[in-house]
Amino acid sequence: MVRNDAEKLPVSAKEIPQELRGLRMTKQRREVYSVLLRNRDHPNANEIFQRVQKGMPTISLATVYNCLDALVEHGLINQVNFDREPSRFCVNLAPHVHFQDKKTGVIHDVSFKDGCQITDLLDLPRGAEVSELELTIRGFFKGS
Ligand SMILES: [Zn+2]
């Protein structure tokens, strides 16, 4: 089933240890990770770059990409793709799907109701184990 170990991970920048899941948290990685923890709006690499630059004006876009790659590789963030847009990054490692507001483009994390799993809704082939889940639902908010 989908990994659910979000509870072991830091929830704010202050809680980021020297090393996370075997990844040494350099100043740059820490800053990139902090930006993602602070604002969970699924930014793309360019948006992350702009945010990181505020606290670290000399950082390059290439470094931000390298940091993101390392964080993804160590399972600290997820890279998510919506349509043909540039990849976005999500720090929420708990099983969830995305709801994209078609009016504003904002992407919201949607968790499963207590006790529900995606596999309850699907007629998966016999023996199939879900290891990754990427599902985006699009719609509007009533009254908006
Ligand atoms: Zn997400």
C-alpha cells in the first residue's frame, strides 16, 4: 500500500535535522525544503526558486533543481505533474489526491476519509499492489 510515514517528518523549518532519510541537509536543501513546508501550495521549480531567493539571494536555479532532485530521490517530497505544466512539488507524503480549482488553478490536498483507501474504489487486477498514487480531480467550489 502507499507509504504513510509523514508523521515522522518535520512539519516546520525549525524541525529539520542535520540529516533526513540519509540525506545531509545542506543550507540550500534546508532552504528549499523549508519553502515547501511553509507554503503547501504545490509550487513549481521556478516559484520555489523565487521564494528561496528571498532568504538566499545568491542561489542559482540549477542548485534549486539539484536540491529538489535530492529531496525527491530521498522520498522527502513528491514531484507531481498536472497536464503539461512544469512539475510541481508536494511535501505532503500522506496518501492523498489533488483537487484543482479550475477557477483559480489552486491545488488542494485531499485526504481519504477515515478507514478508506483508494483500492476500495478500484477493481485492480488480482495481486496488484499500489506503490504510487497520483490522482487529480478538477472542479469548482460552489458559490465561487
Ligand atoms: Zn499534494
